[in-house]
Amino acid sequence: MEREGGAGERRAARTVAVTTARRAARPGALWGLVFGATIAASAISYDSAFPTSAARAGLTRLEGNTAFEALFGPIRRMDTVAGYTAYKSGMFVFVLAAIWGLLVATRQLRGEEDAGRWELFVSGHTSRGRAALDATIGLGAGALALWIPTFLLPAAAGASPKVGIGIGASLFFASAIASGALMFMAIGILASQLASTRHDANLLGAAILAVSYLLRMVADSDARLAWTRWLSPIGWFEELRPLTGSRPLAFVPIGVLVIACVAISVRSATRRDLGAGALRTRDRFRPRTFLLSGQAGLTLRLTRPVIAAWIAALVATGLVFGLVVQAAGNALATSPGIQEVIARLGVTNAGAAAYLGFVFVYAAALVAIAVASQVSAIRNEEAAGRLDNLLVRPVARWRWLAVRLAVGAGFVLLASMLVGGAAWVGAVSQHSSLGLGRLLEAGVNVAPPAIFVLGVGAFVFGLWPRAAIGVTYAVIVWSFLVEILAALVNSNHWLLDTSPFLHVTPAPATAPDWTAGAWLAGLGLIAAVGGVLGFVRRDLAGP
Amino acid sequence: METAILTQGLSKTFGDTRALISLDLEVPRGEVIGYLGPNGAGKTTTLRLLLGLIRATEGRAEIFGIDCQEDPVGVHRGVAYVPGEVNLWPSLTGEETLHLLGRIQGSVDRTYRDALIERFGFDPSKKVRSYSKGNRQKLILIAGLMSRADLLLLDEPTSGLDPLMERAFRDCVQEAREHGQTVFLSSHILAEVEAVCDRIAILRAGRLVEIGTLADMRHLSALQVDATVDGVVPDLSHVPGVGAVEVEGNRLRCRVVGSMEPLVAALAGANVRHLVSTEPSLEELFLAYYGEDAAPEGSPDGA
């Protein structure tokens, strides 16, 4: 009997671990491909972007530039492929890996518990603590799946004599990036034990990520405060110094954090009630019927937390852009290499406006990702069956979708103007001469690609609902990859045309091209109308 | 009499699966009709077609004369739907959910709503995510009933409710009937259907195989006959209308469809000491339609 019980437990453990691993490994490998390609593209482009030693020397002038270092971390050895690649893609990819790690962990633990499926696991031949540990092992397989392409692609690129990054350095870099996924997976696992819903677990993890980023910004903006870097998981990544003098010592706090989070989580999973969080929550609530008088109000009420979080993130981004604008503009003016890179994006002048024109492309991508989250919300409302509650009452389908899309479009406009406004506030504090009107215009200028993404998302939702979320994010990832490619080399005109981001001019470096913007937004609108027509005619579709 | 629900050749195909095949149904206003069928028979598909949530492959349906596919919003003004599977917004409380759904429906009998909350012993101050399955079911049931809509479409509305709450639900259906509301009750619980419904429709593999009052159905169906004879039970294998014969010594058990006369004639020489015939319960009727051996006998179209 005992032996049979042991075998049953082993089987149960395997089931939890394998199920979780399967769900984490596929997206992990996919993101690893994107990360590996981004890093490899940075490395390959260096030689053509900065062919002369004069151009490379120009880049080294960025080293010690507080504005750039505060934004994306320390700048070292910019006269080498490795140093440039580490700065250009390191922090960006690391933070994306961390966000992915957090989301996948809360989905597989708290999300499964929210949905009631976790109960099926832990009612079998396993304990709650054991199941949490097994799910952690499964998530580890996801991190490994992310690590492999993140290592292989740059290592392959590094073999080229023009790049010359060794296998060891690529290995270390990929490990540093994957440590971001691993740390925030561990934080997500812990947050899943503490919070009683996935939404709250995500908020908790996001708050830790934001504080980590702020701490490292503080550390990088003032040498006297450099010690604060050791308080931040993102600071530990900086201390690893991948590609610029690897220091494995910083893996120690990373390892300690991961082990501590997992150990506390397993203990907490054993002690707390299933379905509840370890943190106390209230049971009863006074009704707040604010906004609950109709479908439009409900949409606002449901999307409010997500929209508020995105707007806070976008305003912070705009503010940072503005704060560093003077210093960055000066650096740009003296760096022919970077000027050449941004010239490929259509920016021909130098200075503060050129810098903003360049970085607002990132703002455009962020706003597009934010609006894609609205497409996910629309589809999830249908897939989870909650939409049925509205559509069996006197609510017309076209109206429901139109209201949701209008809220999405309104959010895009508000967010893009706030990015511009926040950039202006930051710039003014640094005595920049850029006017509010010009920066608001530059903000609105990033809206059309996002409206286009929203329209495409609505179109696919109307005709092919189960693909809506995937296609919407794929459009953004594709556009962003094309964007990176465009900055690197003079690519094929037809290829570049497929990215909506490249159809907007880099305001405020140049005047916004409102005609192109109107075309893009108009195409988005037509696609959205098509989506609404399709939705009215099709069956509601479950998951 | 005004027609509440009318379907003509209503059909729905999902890929290769024919979920509903040419359904012809007419439900007059004020009737309480039970809609029976095993899992996958097409009950929920019928309801989703009536609500316009899915498109008919063929045929049409109307509710109070309004086409379900052409004008779903018009249909919904007079309909309240209670789904079997409850998916609500986890971040709203019960009270907030009732407020929202009432506003969207457009009409709420507030006094009745409060009475329902009381009757079902429902605590509306909690968030939906913390409700048990039964409490979620109560919430969606109250949300549906509180509108006092002319037509109640109920899809297994008591799944997850305890027997006390089931009783409370039957009272609600009774009140709806007294109020002149039409009730379309899809259910697995035969006792519930037997207790509250005027007519019963039975669905099998997407086809309507029987519709009528329970009395009609009993009349058409096989009677269970138990008899004891002195001596040997005669061979009944060729007696018309007699089936499922079981003989144990001098005791006989069989089923009879149609007239009892041939059986009585066959037993005439056997000196019957004791004979009892029983009308089938709804459960037996139901099993007769789905049971492997007896199904074709009781089914009028032989399906």
C-alpha cells in the first residue's frame, strides 16, 4: 500500500510539474527567440552603424552620462560590440523577461487557483505545499526554455569576426537575462500565496518591479547613492555587468531571493486555506454602484485599474524622457554614430528634440501594448462567458463592442497626450525650451499606430475570436522587430511598410505628419467597423 | 392564445456535430414547459438560439412574435435568462451585480428582489469571487427572476442548490405561473419538472422525440404489469404490445404498450391470482426514451 501511495505521489508530482512546464515553456521559448533576436540584432548592427573608430569614440562620450544611465543602466565600453549590445538591449530585455516571469507565475499558480483547477491537483495524491513546489519546478523549465534561445542566437551572431563575442560571454549574458525571469517568477509565486486573486498578485509583483527600477535609477543617477543598487533585484542585474566584465558575485543575492521566495511560498501554501491568500482580506463590502448603471459604465469600472496602471507607467516614462532630454540632446549633438542610427528613423537634426523623436518610438510601442491589453480584455470577457450576462439582456452586440472599442480609443488618446505632457513637465524642470504644444503634438502623434493595432485586434475578434489576442500581440512584436531592423540597416522598403510605427514621423524631431496619421487611424477604424460587423453575425465563442 | 415561443425547423450544426435538428416547438403564453434531455442533447443550444447568442444553421425562432435572430434586443426586453453555468465579474459584490443587471435589464420589481434575497438566504455583500457555486447560482437566479419578465428561460437553474433552495425555486415558478409568466425550464431534475411543468418536451441527440402533458405521455407509454398466476406462465413472446418479459416461477413482470386486451386474453387460461399495472413515473418515461432496449417502443416516431 505504502509503495503504491509513494508511486501515486510521484505521479501526481510529475503531473503538476509537467503540466506547468508545458504551459510555461512554449511562451518562454517564444520570448527567448524575440530576446535572442533583439540582442543579436544589436550586436550585428554595431559594425555597420559605427564603422570608424571616430564614430566609436563618439559613443564612449555617453559613458558617465547621467541621463542615459538613469534611463537604461550604466554605460561601459561603448567602443566595443559587447559594451554597446549590453547597454542597448540589456536593460530592455531584462525588464521584459522579468514582466514575463511575473505574469506566467501568477497565471500558473494564483490564476489556476482562481479558476478552481488547482483544487483538482491538490485533491489528488499530493499536498498543497508539494504541488506549489512542483509548479515551481515546472516554471523553472519555462525559464530554461527562455534561456536557450537567448543564449543561442547571440552566441551564433557572436561567432562572426565582426561581432566577436565569445561563447562564455553569451552564456553569462543569457543567464543574467534569464535571472530576471527567474527572480520575478519567484516573486510571482510568492505573490500568488499572499494575494487572494491573480489581479492582486500581479499588482503586488508590479509594485516590486517598479520600486526595483526606481531604486536602480536613483543608484545610477548619483554616485553617492550607488549603494541603493544592492537593494534592487534589477540593481543586481547591473552588478552582474554582463558583456562588460562579468561579475558572478551578484548571482548570490539573486539565488538567495529565488530560494527564499520559493521556500516561503511552499510553507505558506501548506498553511493557508485553498482559494484564500495568506494576507488577510475583507469578506464583506458596502456596495459601490458608481458607474454600474449600464454597459458603458461597467466597461469603465472593469478596465479602470488596468487603465490607471498603464497611464501611471506611461506618465512615468514621459517624465523620464523629459528629465533626461537636455543631457541626452547634448550627448546626441556630439555623437555622429547615434545620429546616423536615428537618421534611419527619419530624424535628421540633433539636440533635445531629436532625442525625444527617437525615444517617442518606444512610447508608441508602449501605448500599442497598452491598447492590446484592451483587446485581450474584450476577448476574455467573451471567452469567460461573462459577456453572456449582458447579451441576454437588451444590449445590442454592435453597441457593446463599439463602446469597448471607444473606451480603448479614448484611452489611447488620453495616454498619448499624457506622455507628451509628462515629457514637457520633465523637460521644463531641466530648463528645456521645448514648448508644451509641440510635445502634446508629439504625444498625439503616437496614437495612430495604437488605433491601428486596436482596429486590427477588433477585426480579428469579429471574425476569428480565438486568434484575436495572439494576432494583436504578434502585430506589435512584428512591428517592433521591423522597427529595430530599420534602425540598424537600410532595409527593404516593403518590409518596413508593414510596421505601423514607421508610418508616423518622429515628432517632435520633425513636424507630425497628420496625413499619414489620419490614414493609419482611418485604416484602424475601417478594420474596427469590419470587426463589429463580423461580431454581430457570428456565434459567441467560448475559450 | 398568444404564442410565447415558436420555432420552425430550427437547426444548429457545430462543425460535424448536429446539435439541434429541425426543432418545431410552440409554447403558448402562460405555460410552464419542461425541457428534458441528457447531456449533449441540445438543450442549451436551443436556449442560446432563442437568445440569439448563436446563429441558426437552418429554420427560425420567434419569441412573442419577434424574430430571435433578427431582433435579439427586442426579444431580450421580454425575457429573463438564467444560465446553468454562472460566470460573473469576480470583483463585483452580489449587490453590485444585481444593481448592474437590473439597470441593464431595464425593469426590476425591487420588493420582489428583496423577497427573493430573503427567501434564498442570500448574502449580497460579498464579492462574487468568494461565493460558492450554490451562492453564485442563487445570485443569477435572483437576477433573472427579479425582472418579472414575461418569459423565463431557465437552463438547469437549480444545479448546485440544496433541497431547501430547490423547494424555494419551485415556489418561485409557481408564483411566475400565477403572475401569467411563461416558463421554459430545461432540467435534469425529473421530480422538479414533474412537480411544476404543464407540459414536457423530451430531446434526444438533437431531436425532439416527445412533447405533451405527463398524462398524455403515460397514456402513450408502456405500462408496467406485475402478475402472479397459479401454475405455469404461458409463453408471451408473440403477444402483441407485450415486451420486456421476466418470469420467475409463477411470477410475471412485463411491459405493455397500447391495449391490455391481448395480454389479458393470453393469461386467461393461467388462472391469474394477482395483477397490478403501474403507470410509469417521469423517470421511467425518461429512461424509456434513453434506455437502450426500451427506447424504440415508447417513442412514437420510432426514433
